Amino acid sequence: MKHIILLATANQTGLMPFLERSEKLLHTSYQKYFKAFSLEEVFGLKPVSVVAGQEGSFDQLVSKVENEIKLEQYGKEHGYTIDLLRGLENETTLMSQTSVADLMIIEMGNLKKGHSLESLKNLIDQSACPVLLLPQNFKVECMVVTLEGNQQTVRMVKSLLKLFAEEFRDLPLSLLMIEPEDELEIQKERVLVNYLKLHFKNMGAQHMYDEPLTSLFKYVQNECQNPLVIVDPELGNELLDCTELFETQLFNHPIFIYKD
């Protein structure tokens, strides 16, 4: 089986190190077909071009071409298919790519400085596949999952197991769960917890008595340093809309936003 992974990098010349950071997180049992594109293009910034008399423009273009050659060679050496996507100014073009992708990884290293948070929201809204927001420098020592107790929650957990490296299953996993309201929800919660125990060695669970976003922030602040945060689309949108908290408290952690 082959996973199609979209790589949204801040700029094309930084694609190689971004690819190397990304691949370390992914499940090794699946072949990978990477499709990379530059956020500069998607967000409507001008690509590198040669302008007469413009200092450094030719060097930038040469660097870009050299980077493409290195990328092609890297793909051959590691058994990956790597394509560079172009012409993504039209939103429908990007949406069509995400319709068959298994994951889109967005580089966050220069996004805070170079692009608006609103552009990031639009990009995620357009995506039809799960999204991983990846900081430039990060360390994952635990995982935090918010669970709403519906069938989408089950699909989110299965997507997590399918996409990410098996080494993540050795890390502490914390479940933040909505308190069940009836016997059926209690049974479903018990079944899901037992299912996760089959895959994770160190797992804890607790109910959320505040709003999910508040509970998530409190837990990350007080209980889990260097987390990989896993949320559903609704909570992901809430998180991105909470601009100040997002930028100051969770911006430097990898965030997986599940989407069907």
C-alpha cells in the first residue's frame, strides 16, 4: 500500500530538511508518494524569478534548480516518489490533490513570520485530508488526544495508528474524553479504551469537565511537555480561531487535525 503525502513547505529551497523531518514521523510499513508545494505559491507570493539588475536573483534561481536535483536524487536513494506541484494559485487545484491524499504536512517554521494565520486557516479548510502542522524544531515526548465519543473519534484514532511511526506507540498517550451520557456511550468508551490498550503501552484517560479547548490547553500546560496534539476538525477550527492562545502556547508543538 502507498500513502500519498502532501508537503506544504514555507519555501521550496527549504523542502529537503522539511522532508527529512517529516518522514521520521511516518509509518514505515507503507510506501510513500510525496507531492510537495510551496506556501509562497499558494498564498499568492511571487516565485523566484530572474530580473535584470536585481542583486541575488540569479543565485536564488540556481539554488532552486539545485534543490530540485537534490530532491530527485534523494527520492531515488530512499525509494520514494517525489513530485513538485505547481500552478496551485487556483484553490480547486489544491482541493483536488487533497481529495486523494492520506495526509498534508504543513511547515510552520516561517509561517508565523511570513504568512498570516488567516491564510493557514483557509489552506486547512480547503484540505479534504488530515493535516499535520509541523514546527521547525520540535520534540515529541507524549501524545494528547481529545475524544468526542462519536464514530468520527474512532476513525481519527485509526488514522493516527495508520499514519504515524510505530515508535509513537511507546510514548505516553493521554485521552481527554467527553463524559458519557448514557449506557451506550459508556460501553463505546470502554471498547475504544480497550482497543487503544492493544496498541499503546502507556495510556491514561480522564473526562473533560471544561470545554474541550480549555481542557486541552490546561493539560498541555500542566501535564504533558513536548506533546503531539491530536484533535478533530471542530476542535482544530476552534484552536486556530483562538489566535493568541494558539501562537503563544501550542504553536511550537506538532498538531494533527483529523479530517474525513
